[in-house]
Amino acid sequence: MGVIIVTGIPGVGKTTVMKKAAEGLAVEFVTFGTVMADIAIETCLVKNRDEMRKLTLEQQKELQIKSAEKVASMGNVILDTHCTVKTPKGYMPGLPEWVIKRINPTAIVVVEADSEEIYNRRINDPSRNRDPDTIEQIAEHQMMNRAIAMAYAALSGATVKIVFNHDNAIDAAVKQTVPVLK
Ligand code: AMP
Ligand code: MG
């Protein structure tokens, strides 16, 4: 299987879709944001994961490299991460060349939903400090992620699978994902 990367903008439900799709499979789940946050909290850069995207780009890049090295040593995993991260300076590639080449994935899953659906899910999620994007900004973010996913594919030879996670359609999302995990 190798490394399967799963991406999707905050609030799309990527973690839920992948956990269900991987049920019963002997595969380890790794959340890149958690690997990064563990390092960032340990070194006193942040107090929680939602502060990381406001760090300087240099700090975020250093965290990406350290985390990529850690993940590369783990073998076959499903890696939950982001195609792009919205920083105050613009979109930051989540898997720039020096990261994607270390991780060398076999497939990249991009979980999407309608911008309106994501907007409403974010409003109803008090557990995270989500950014207050408009519906248009959410659409732009998903468009950027699709484009950069194919760039990551060109750098790594991975396939890209778009999976739709519409409201009340988790089973359909899981069904689209399962073949990628075989
Ligand atoms: P998540 O729990 O998936 O929303 O991730 C939490 C945070 O981890 C994100 O808001 C980003 O700051 C950071 N993060 C996750 N993956 C990456 C990545 N590939 N590159 C840079 N930052 C990332
Ligand atoms: Mg998640």
C-alpha cells in the first residue's frame, strides 16, 4: 500500500471518511498536524494546533521537514494532512517538493464537499478555531488544492482521487475511498 495521503480543507470531514474507509485494515493512521503540533508544543512555539498556521513561514517549513522525516520512517501509513494551509501570507504548500519526495506517496485522496456545506459545518463546530472564510473563499481554497494535488502527483508519481463527502452521504464517500486503500 505504501503511504496514502488524505487531504481536504478544514471541516470537509476527511478524518471521518478515512477512519471509516480504513476500518478493519491493518494500517496505521498518522495525522501530520499532530506530528507537527507535538514538535511545536514541545519546543514552546505554540500552545495548540490552530496557532501553527500563524507562525512564520520559516518556522512552519522547519516543522514540515522534521515531521516529514518522522513520517518517512514509519512505513505504510494513511497520512492525514493538507494540500495547502491558509497562512496570513497566503496559501502555503502542505507538501512542497522536499516534503513530498521524502514521503513518496502512492496515492493522494482529496476529500471535497460543496462550499456551502463546508461553510455550515465550520459554523457548527465549536471544538476548533476555524477561520471565518466566506463561501467564495472556501471554493477558492478547494480549487487551489485540486490544482496543487496534481503538481504533487507529478513530483511523486502518486495518483489523485477526488472523493465527495456531501451532507448525509458518508457511506458514498467511504465507497469512493476503499479502492484506493487496496
Ligand atoms: P488538522 O488537525 O489536520 O487541521 O491540522 C492542524 C494544523 O497542522 C493545520 O492547521 C496546519 O497548521 C498544520 N498542518 C497539517 N498538515 C500540514 C502540512 N502538510 N504542512 C503544513 N502545516 C500542516
Ligand atoms: Mg481532521
